[in-house]
Amino acid sequence: MTNSTAIKILAWAIFAVFLLLTLGPVGWRPHVHGFANLERFVGFAVAGFVFVLAYPRRTILVLAGLAAVIVGLESLQLLRPDRHGTILDVAYKFAGLALGVGSGWIVARLMMLRRRRS
């Protein structure tokens, strides 16, 4: 398995975990006591970073796709009696996504430059 394939598998595994944790029972969600917004921020920062590394030539598509996922998942939470989606949750997730995609873009560009010099 190549590094590229492994990163793609990791990206989609993260996506699957987000689906389970967001739409599953609230008890499935990991809790860092008092820091739910930090969890949201870091989760989508990691997802954005890994997806950009998995698809370095599709950065805008990754950003748009994961932004749509955020809105979709928050909306779907409204259908569950034990969950609630809020605008503030979306804002923290968007901020994390922006940081992750931006960081991933920088790392992907540096990796491309390094390969060209080799």
C-alpha cells in the first residue's frame, strides 16, 4: 500500500467516525469535560488537514465538501431527540476546517516542492 492510499483510507475513516459520532447516541461522543467546542474545532482541523493531504490537487473541493458535511451533519442532528445542532457548533467546526485545510495546503505544497528538487 502506498502512502497516498493509506492517507486516503485514513481520511475516509475519519469521515466515517464523524458520521457515527455525530448521528449516533450522544453517549458515543468523546468528552473533554468543558471543552466541547475545542473537540469540534480540533476534529475538523484534523479532518481538513488529512483530506487535503489525501487529495492535494482538490483543496477547494475538500473545503467545500467538508463545509457541506458540517452543515448537513448539524442539520441531521435536529432529527434526533437526544442531539441538537447549533450555529455556534457550525462556527467552531468551520474555523477548525479552515485551519486544517490551510495547514494541509501548506504541507502539501512543501511536499511537492521537495519532490521536485529530488
